[in-house]
Amino acid sequence: MAGEGELAPIIIKRKKVSGGEGHHGGAWKVAYADFVTAMMAFFLLMWLLNATTEKQRKGIADYFTPTIAIAKVSGGGNGALGGSSVFAENTLPRMGSGSTSLNPAKANGETGTYSQGDSGEDSASAEEEFREVEDMLMGRGGESMVADELLDHIVTRVTDEGLVIEIFETPNAPLFTGNAIPTALLEDLALVLARASEVVSNPMAIEGHTAAFPRVLARDPAWDVSGMRASAFRELLTADGVPGRRIERITAHADREPAHANPMNVRNNRIEVIFLRNL
């Protein structure tokens, strides 16, 4: 037995605990939080795609594109500028900057309000005159000066270039025999058009179009034929009293601008007369 003065030994037992990073660890919580954040962003993106227009989506995309310093499309806002940047290409002309890099003014350094073509008053007057010519040809304001069988060959439309009068042939009524010999039908149409041209003083342009020729031909005659037909129609107009100096240009388009989906359809054989806007 130990003496009364001796102390009992103190024993310290150290227990090593392992596996704490498993079930009771916190790393999985971080991964789960990242997953939930990604899913929230995904559903937010789906909602934005469904709730915005194409124009607004384009504006948002341009905003987040670092390679495009200036967006050319409106962001879809409703502020003073309607969501457009004052430096946007489609906003500069309306802000009185005079011109832009894509639409330069006639002279370098020109400033002031951007305008193209006629002033508002002149443009309205030109539109009125064009409508009057259309009414005469199509009979919208009363009796047409064109017979019904001739009316089936005329289509009119007003464009930025001017009043376009399209004269086309049908399977049963061609405009030319051979390559460029006008038929009696085309002569009648030229006379009617010459009388209608007296309403306005605008310069005129004549454009020839043809249907596509078969590919088996050794040489495509479309360019030559369309040019000859446009020239033949010019001669008809001048013979009917239209001053030759009034015709500013004659253009051959061959079969490059078909009016019908089928390039060989006879509907593509046509003459277009344009009453050009006065600059």
C-alpha cells in the first residue's frame, strides 16, 4: 500500500474523433446554395424571355455586350427618349445632329435638323399628286380612264422613291412579241400612261424586268432583253407625247427582282415606270 502522503496518478485519455466532415460537415450546404441560386437565375431568365418583346430583348443583350460600346436599338424604356440612347444611330437624325457615320450629310460638317428628300409640305403635295395619278389609272375616284382589260395589267404603289406603276403581262396577254416588239396591248397602256403623266411634272424612270430563261441556253439573254424592252417602252412614251428629257434613266434588271416566287412565271415579265420624287 502506498503511503498516506502519496497522490494517486492522474490519467488523461485523449479520444481522436474522425469523420466530422461527413454527415455533420457544412461543405454540402455551399454547393446546395449555389445550385438553388443557379436555378433561380434560370427561372428568372425564362420569365424575362416570356415577358419581354424582341426589341426589348435586343436592347438588354446590347447592354450586356462588352464589345458594343453604343447600342443601336432602343432598350424599351419609356423615359424622355423612349429608351433610346442619344448616340444611337436611329436617334441622332431626330436629335438635330445633322448626320451620322452611316447616314452622312451631303457636305462634311453640315449641321442642323436631318432631313431627306422633300420638306413636310412638299412631301404631302407630292403624295396628293401621286394619289391623283393612281385614281385616274385605277378608277378609285370615279370612272377609270383605263379599260377593264387594260386594268388587269396595272399595279400601282407609292414608295420612298416615288409612284411606281407596274405593267405586267399575263399568260394570255403578253406585252412583247419576240424579245422587244411591243404588242397592241402595250401600246394602249403606254398611251394611257402618257395621258396620266400630264397630271404631274415629276421626272420618270423606266425599269425592265423579265422572267428567268431556261438554264440550258448557252447564253442568258435576260439582261439584253430587259434593257431592250425598257428602251422600247421609252420610245412608246415619247411617241405619245412624253418629253424625252423628262425620262431620267432606263434600267435593266433581267430576272434579278422577280415578282412571283417562280422565276420563270410570266408575271415576272413587266415594265415599271416610276414617277420620281422631286429632290
